[in-house]
Amino acid sequence: MNSHINIINFLFFSAFFLVILVNGSSRNLPILSFDEGYSQLFGDDNLMVLKDGKSVHISLNERTGSGFVSQDLYLHGYFSASIKLPSDYTAGVVVAFYMSNGDIYEKNHDEIDFEFLGNIRGKDWRIQTNIYGNGSTSIGREERYGLWFDPSEDFHQYSILWTENQIIFYVDNVPIREIKRTEKMGGDFPSKPMSLYATIWDGSNWATNGGKYKVSYKFAPYIAEFSDFVLHGCAIDPIENSKCEDAPKFSSNSISITRQQRMKMESFRNKHMQYSYCYDHSRYNIPPSECVIDSKEADRLRGFDPVTFGGEVRHHRGKRHHRSRSIGAESSSI
């Protein structure tokens, strides 16, 4: 009898997840309180849980940044939060919403990143995505975008869908980037259990125009607001090598971006993408194996930055490490 009930629950849970895969939406998923899913990572009083228990503020001041981390590690799943970014002068400020296992696998860790890059007054925030696996930080798979809204005026939803062979980034349920694992990628594709993190920190040395504009603490504290937490994945203990016996199988075979979603993604990328490693001739003579070259993207980026994306003139643009966890390629424009 219990076995029969477990099968029914599994089928329901799997079907439930398929709705998410098709729609890229967390509307039908439970919203967790902060204490149900997360713990403070650092920052002392710079992290504040609001009275409702479902919202949290993390801030950056002259003393420290702050951040939090999921209580569990996950192997695949759908992870989401609504975020409102600091306003006014935010140059040098970095807000990150990302998955990583660097605390467990110091030399061969995996990562899936949303990074929000602040700017000078009158200029917009930029959003950057990146992935790597098995410590392949020297490869660099960054993309950078503008947004069709001001992320400091209201909350917007940012989501990561991660399966065995595919990763999709969403903004307000619009897919903005799809990465499909290729055989040549090998261990460069994230494949080990990861925790989910959120942090705010001082990236003055790289985040705004290559470090030209720094954090100005006269505008501090810089406060990033988080709510609507979704942690819908396969929680796993990597030490005990536990398996997700009763969790849905997060299989790429089940994932499909609808025609309407793909049109929205293509429109977003055509209008708002400012950088993609796939088109960066200064870094790669031949695009990495997972890159799917789009002629419209190539033409627009070439017009945006003919040196980086045109390939006619080669200037040395050394790869710059920010923190120890990823590589940033900063466009010459703010």
C-alpha cells in the first residue's frame, strides 16, 4: 500500500515539475520562508530577515558585505528568488545569486551564476551569467546583458533550471540563456551537488568599466532585497553519496522551450545582450563546442564592439579573475 502511494506521489511530483519545465514558472511551487531553506553565510547585522520570515535584506557597507546559503546541496532542480537591487550610484557593487560547491570541491568545483553589476548614476545595472564545472575557471563562459526594466525599482524573478544536460536562465519567466551539454565539454558542465548562494560585495576592481568606477561608501548601505524563495530540487548528501530516490528525475529529455518562449528569448538576446564569450574573437579563435552561433547576434555584437567581436584587430585583453570563482570579461562601454 505504501509503495503504491509513493508511486502516485512520485508521478504527481514529476508531472508537477514538467509544468515548470514547459512554462519556466515557479507560480505553482511552494514559497519557502528564509529559515526553512537558508542560513546566514556572513555579514553579521548586514543580513536582516523581515518580520514575515519570507523576505531578507543583505547589505554592503564599509565594514562588510553579506550573504546567505541554502541549508541543503542539490543535484539538479529549479531555483528561484525575487530580487530588488540597490538604487542610485551603485558602481562597483556586485549582487550574486548563484550555485556553487567550492566549499567542498576546492580545486574542481562547479558553478552556475547570476551576477548583477552596479553602475554610475544615470547608467543601468547589467546582469551577467556564467557556468563552469570541475574547476574550469580559465575557460570563461560569460554572457552580459542589459534589462528591459530598472531592477532597482521593484522585485523581479530570477531563476535557474539545471538538469543533467541542460541549464536555462530565466528573468521574469522569460528564458534568456540556454546551455546544452556537449560531449566535448566533458567535466566543464556542472555535474556535482551544489548549494545556492546570495551575496552582496565590493567588486570595485573590475565590476564597472573594468574598475574605473569604484564603490562610493557615502551612498552606503547598499541594500539588496530577496523574497519568494523556491528551492525545488534533488537534495543530496555528497559525503554519504545519498541518492534522490523519491525526487523527480530532472531529465533534459523532458525539457522543451516552447516556440513562444524561444521567440521571447531571441528577442531579449537581440535587444539586450552586450557580451557573449561565443563571439569573442580576442579570446577564442574557434568558439567552444557548446556555442550555437546566431548570425543576428554576431552582427549586433560586432556593431557594439568591433574589436572584441569583429576579429579584425587583435588587442591583448588579459583574463581577469574576480573573487576566486569566475572570470569577467568587461566590455569597454559602461
